Amino acid sequence: MTNKSKRSSVRPIDLRNDIAKALSRKLVGQPAAIEAIVPFIEMHRAMLSPEGRPNGIFLLLGPTGTGKTKTVEALAEVLHGSSRKVLRIDCGEFQMEHEVAKLIGAPPGYLGHRETQPILTQQRVNAAGSESCDLSLVLFDEIEKAAPSMTRLLLGLLDKGTLRLGDCSTVNFEKTLIFMTSNLGAAKMSEELRPDFGLGAYTPRPAVEKTPRLENIAFAALRRNFSPEFINRLDKIVTYQPLGADALALILSQHIGDLQAHLDKRLGQRTFQLEVPARTRRFLLEEGASEEYGARELKRTIQRLLIQPLASLIAAGEIPAGACIRADVNQRKGRLIMRNLDLDLDAIAS
Ligand SMILES: Nc1ncnc2c1ncn2[C@@H]1O[C@H](COP(=O)(O)OP(=O)(O)OP(=O)(O)O)[C@@H](O)[C@H]1O
Ligand SMILES: [Mg+2]
């Protein structure tokens, strides 16, 4: 092979773009988060990450339902092929000091040493990686809910990339990305996001105008709750944007696409086509999404208004294989009715 043909057979590697694109298909409307995270993956792949510490340490702040937890799940899907490939510590379960001790297990000789397995083991860290990528994702979700000893435990882990367990063994976190999410300042952010009512006039403020204010709220709350040593160990602090109407509509489309894929997979030959017209989408968004609560309720709303009536019809054998079912709005009753388009628009549920 000549040098020329050798060169032309090499595909240009654009890892940053590939991962960023794959992530932005799953995580909607949060480009700053993607920009913050992707360079750290690139550094790991290039084997240039500094030694003796985790590969990246991120604090994700911002209003509820804007995709902080979803970011880590989406990254796990992109890197490891499954959103569950995350070692997730739900900090709400570690509100008492003795609960935090469960993370590292009791020292030998202490009561319960044999019965309690530590939660942060090397095996669990490694299991959050995959054959295609050895970078494990560790998520401390809603960190402000944990007892203060959690921060002390994290200080050592973030600094050295290792954690000493109760039995004196050491867990290595060097090949990890550590994510912490927090609702710090969320109540104040909700106030900021709530529509202004002045003399009955609603004046929505553009999202760009809100961003610096939300950042200020988040940083002030962060400084009140965490020590400078802790804040200094963070590689990136990302404040999530409130989701606008376009982003919420895109997330709804994702959910509807996932539902169709789920129907196809589960029903196999008996599957059918689900059509959700624009009017129904508007209705679902009005019921399940808001700037104040983001997309948090959207999934539950789809479950209640769309999936449950569909499930009753499927269970009763009322949807023939290959049918085209349209979900229409019954505004008067505040719910959806399913119509079989092959049967001359007969309502099969009301
Ligand atoms: N930016 C987004 N892109 C795609 N889906 C999103 C986004 N934000 C929220 N969602 C949807 O809403 C659900 C809830 O979002 P998520 O759990 O990430 O919120 P959060 O920011 O962690 O909120 P909280 O602070 O209340 O924990 C997700 O499972 C996902 O279905
Ligand atoms: Mg969350």
C-alpha cells in the first residue's frame, strides 16, 4: 500500500464531535453541560488525564427537571450502551452520619463488620465501566441532602482519587468521572422562573436574561453550603438552563418515539402505529411540563394520559395488529381518546 492510499483509508477521528452529537440527541437544550464534559472524555481517551485523581469532577446545579440526572444516564448510554451503567449514590439515603458509614463499611472488630458490605467497592466502580470504555461514571445525586460527613469523605476521594474502606482496602477512582448534582438554590430559582404578574400582565423573560441570575443564585447557595476546599476540587460547575417550549416539545417527541419503540419490541407482530398529532402534543405539554418544574412530570403525564388507556385497549384485544391509532384530545373530559384510523375514525376509548 502506498503512503497516499494508507492515508486516505484512515477515517478522521472526531471524537469530541461524535460524543457531543450523540449526547445532544439525548440531552436536550443543555449545550453548556455537553461542552463541559466532553473534553474530559477526550483527555481520557488520549491517555492524557492527570494521574492520582478522578478524570473529571463535575457539579451540576440548576432548576428541577432540567436534565441534571439525565445527563449522566445519557452519557452512560453513549459510552457504555446502557443508561444503567452508572454507580449511583442517592444522597437522600445518607442523611444520617451512620448511614454515610455504610458507603465504606465498618472496620474489622466493629459491630456489623461481617454483615455490612461497603457500597463503594472497586467491583462496583469497575462494573460502571464497559468493554468499549473503561471510564466509569459515578453519580452522587442530590448531594446537599447527605450528612456533612459525606463531604468529608468526598474531599479525600476527589483529591487523591482513592478511598480507604473500613477493612483498610483501597478503592481506586482514577478512571472515573465523578458527577454531583444539587438542588441548592432551587427554591429561589423557582421564584425567579415563576411568571411575573404585574397589573395582570404576564411578561415572560427570555431564557438568556435569566441565565446569569440563576448562576448567581446557584453560586451563592453553593458558597453557603460547601467549604472553599470542596469547591476548589471541582473541575467544572454547570448551571442548567430552564427548558424552553422548543426543548420541552423535543423531549416529548423523544418520549413518544421511545413509546413506539417499546410497543414494537414488546408486542412484536401484534404491534400498531401510534399517531400523536400536534394538538395532542400541546395538550400533553400543558399537562406535564412547565418552566418551573421542567420535564420532570412529562413522563408521568404520558403514562397517565396515553399509556394507561392504550394498555387497557391492548389488554382487551381492541387494537388489531398493524392498526393506526390516533390519540385525540377530549378537551371536555381533560383526557385522550384513541381512534382507530382504519375503522373510519371510530373512537375506541373515551
Ligand atoms: N434536558 C433534558 N433532555 C432530555 N430529557 C430531559 C431533560 N430534562 C429533563 N428530561 C426528562 O425529565 C426527566 C427528569 O429529569 P432529571 O431527572 O434529569 O431532572 P433533574 O435536573 O435531575 O431534576 P431534580 O433536580 O429534580 O433531580 C428525565 O428522566 C427526562 O426524561
Ligand atoms: Mg436529579
